[in-house]
Amino acid sequence: MNPALHPPASATAQSPARSGKNLRLALILLAIVVGSLLFVSVQPGLYRAFCEWTGLYDIDRAQEVAASAIPGRPITLQFDANSHDGALLFRPETTVLSAKTGDIMHVVYRVENTLDRTVVGQAVPSYGPQYAGNYVKKLDCFCFKQQTFAPREVREMPVVFFLDTRLPEEVNTVTLSYTFFEVPVESRK
């Protein structure tokens, strides 16, 4: 019998300590795989909850409202822009738009910083009639956060929204107005 062909029994048998380490490693790897699968399975729900909490989920709701059982009806939209302190020239590219409730609309506002210094501003929306604001569902708007304008910068900024099809029948015209206010240095985020 050739000893090179048959290793000693001690060389083929694993020590109990090594078997325990291998078992522990296998359990850790299994726990990582199971944990990863659980994370992946709850991630869509967490993402949806985050989007609803921040308002980002309105895009999906826009499709839902647009496809609702309430048919869209014609509406006239008016757009207005004001600057509180005059540092920013601010105007809508479109002043009047014919649309239907439930339709997703995209309008652009133009802003020009007239100063030789940086200006930080915040746009504040208002609606006419005021209660119509409850039916304006913004999907994207420059008014969501403060805007920083370099000296003499000109910028076009979009607003994407729809009017809920449940807008009261007596409302045939909705005005969407924004006023830009310069944000004082001490209150900037």
C-alpha cells in the first residue's frame, strides 16, 4: 500500500473547532442573504412612505386622478408673477392657458437677478380664488425651496401641476400667482 495515495486519517478529519467556525460562518452568510432579501422586499414600501411624506409621490397620484371617473372639464388658467423687493425681474412665459382639469400642465417662469450681487429668494404661491389652491396639485415647482441667483443671472424655472377633477363647477378660471421675496442672510437655510 502506497502511503502517498492514502493520507493519514488525521489529515482528512476536521477538528471540532474548525467545524464550529465553518458552521458559524455559514450561518452569518445565511443571515446576510436573508437580511438582504427582507430589506429588498420592504424597500418599495419604505420608498412609497418617504415619497408620500415629502410630497414626491404626487406624480403617481397625478396619473390616478387623471384617470379618475370624473371627466376633465375646460378651465382657463392665468399666471402672474411679482417680486417683493424689485431685485428680481420675475414673469411667467405664458400668462393665459386653456386646459382641462386632470391634465398635467407644464409652465415656465423667467427670473432675472438685476443686481451685481448674489440674491437668495423664495417664491410664495397664491391662488385665485383662494380655495382653488386646494385643487392645484404641484408635481414640481421652484417654490419648493429657496433659489440662489448669481449676479445678473437669468433663469427659466418650471412648474408642473394639474387641477384636481373635483374642482367645483363654479370655478372656470384659476389664477396661479407667485411672489418672490429676497431671503435675509440670517434666515437662509
